[in-house]
Amino acid sequence: MINSNQAYKIVTSHIPNFGEESVQIDESLGKVLAEDILADRHFPPFNRVMMDGIAISFANFESGAVQFDILSTQFAGEAPSDEDHSHGCIEIMTGAMLPECFDTIIKYEDIEILHGVARILQTDVKAGQHVHRKGTDRKSGDILMNKNIKIGAAEISILSTVGKDRVKVRKMPSVAIVSTGDELVEIGELPLPHQIRTSNSYALSAALQSLGVNSVRIHINDEPELLKARLKEVFKSNEVVILSGGVSRGKKDYVPAVLEELGVVMQFHKVAQRPGKPFWFGYNSTTTVFALPGNPVSTFMCYHKYVVPWVQLSLGIMPTKKYARLTQDFEFLPDLTYFLQVTVQSDQNTGELHATPVPGHGSGDLANLIEAKAFLELPQGKAIYSKGEVFELIEYH
């Protein structure tokens, strides 16, 4: 049996490349960029007016002029006049391109207009005020977004600004979530006293969606030949298979043996951790297999500890680690890494995260996942974890 650090290293050392594809911008949300995005022109592309008001040449104001004849009006989206109006002023609106003969904006609140003449009331006019100068944000050819970032609303704004109606993204893997167990019924069914509704497959599917990965859900009863036949078909059309259940030592835990018969090479089976000790991981030439223990908290923890960083790395994203300070003493006697369920608070002054244990009733206590918001990873090799000690935090949503 290996420890959790060894298991993590083995999982994250096997990172397949699922390739790239070009998608329409409307289909890119949640996907990962596979190309750098460059500015196709300066940002902003012209001297942009930032306030509604009048445009003047600062040199005239500096020479003592405070009244200017209004010669025209220019709106955003209109091409500026080529005429030299620097002896007077024009009314101009936010977002408009500033004509070359002007360099300064006086907003409407700081002027008085009477009979076509604008009188400046502001005394501390600064040259170039309220003008967003061409290229001050980014220059043409600058990298606006590096590849390997997840595309959100802000990223789509940039893509549309530079005219990327199609964008190259990382391909998402095809994923099948397979739940096993004769005791499981679908969520729309009324379970008999000895049955439970399936929940792990829905939880895993939802968690994968938050990473931008779609999946199919499949249930297979605990019958070896049926399990083998169904999984053989699943492997044909999926690059990732996540199983839940059937990996422990029960008389109907057929998953490890069936996976071996199907040619999946086991990398490890059983990790010195709680929850999630029976975790199994392996792969063949086309498919990576995570066989997670069936208890809900075990499934949930193994997914967030091992599957999430594996998916991120396969999409080119470097996983980030968080840490939190334990708010009270905690004792755990078995020589295992313990993933303690905790609530998390942020110190308003320092921003430091504090983790408070949430008592539960073992790896079958699904309801406790709602009260807790994270797992605090208490390392193997000690029994007393003291208040104030800092450990790695695995948050979930």
C-alpha cells in the first residue's frame, strides 16, 4: 500500500494529451485556450474620449482663453473631421475618436454653454485630461492572453475585441462515469428499504462540468461478466473512465479483476489514507481509469485530491495549492493521511485561511459534505495535529 503523496505523483505523472480543436467563440466558454491571443491593433486603437463634454487645444487654455466657439458635434462611431478647429472647440461624446487638432476634454459639468459658446468653469485643467491615449493599454502585437487559461466572460470579451470568431482550445476528454452496485436505483425511483438512490455519478458529473468537461453516466450491476462486457464497450468510446464502487474487498467487488482482464494496467490499488483507502488507478493505451471507493465521501475526496489536478494538467493548467491553519487541536490515531472535513474562514486582516473541523459519521455521511466546504490534508506519521498548524486545503464547491 502506498501513501497519498506517492499516489498523487503516480497519477500526475501520467498526463495524456487530448489534442486541440478550433471552436466558435460562442462555444468556447469554460474551455482552455490552446493559443496565445495577440492584440491585432493598439488598445485603445485611437485617442479615445472618456467624458461627454467639449474638446479643446490645451495651448489655447494655457494662453488664457476660457471661452470657445462650438464649431460642431461629434459622436462615438463617427469619423473625426479633417478640418482644423483648434481655434474653437467641438462638443464630443464618450467613446468618440479625438480629432488630431485637440488634446484635452472638458466635461459638461465643468462648462457653461450659452448661444453656441462654451465657457470653461474649471480652473485646474490639465493637458490631456479625460483622453485615453492610443496604445496606452497594449500595443499591437502584444500578448493579451497566454494559452492554457480557462475561458470566462472576460476572456470572451478580449477574443471578440480582437476579432477571434474562432479560437483554438484544448480538446476536452471523453469521460464516462460508471457506478456499480446492486443496491443503487435511479434518482426518480422509489428505493426499497434495502436500496439507495444513486448519487455519486451525479456528483461527479456536476463536478466535472465545473471544469468544463462533459460526461456520460452509466450504471452496471455487480455481475462480473456483465461488468466486463459493458466496460469493454465503454473503453471503446471514452478516454477517461471514472468508476465508483466495487474496488474494496467485498465478495462482489469485481472491478479490479475485471479491469485487469480488460488489459488496464494497474498502477496502484489502496492508498494509506482515510477516507478513500481502496482507491485504484491504472490505464491502457487509450483510456485512463480512476476506480474510486463507493462511499460518497470517499468518492468525493478522491475526485478532488487526484482527478481534478489530473484533468487540469491534461488541459495545460497548473493546479494551485491552498493552505489553511487549523483552529483547534485534532487527534487521529491510525497511521494514515487523514482528509479532515472542515469549514473555511478567511482572516479579514491577513487573508489567511482558517479551517475548523466538522464532525461527521464516516465516509458514508453524504450530508456532512454540505456543512463542510473543504478537506484539510493531515499528513501521515503523527497522531496529534495542533491548533495553529498549517496544512494543505482541498476546497470543493
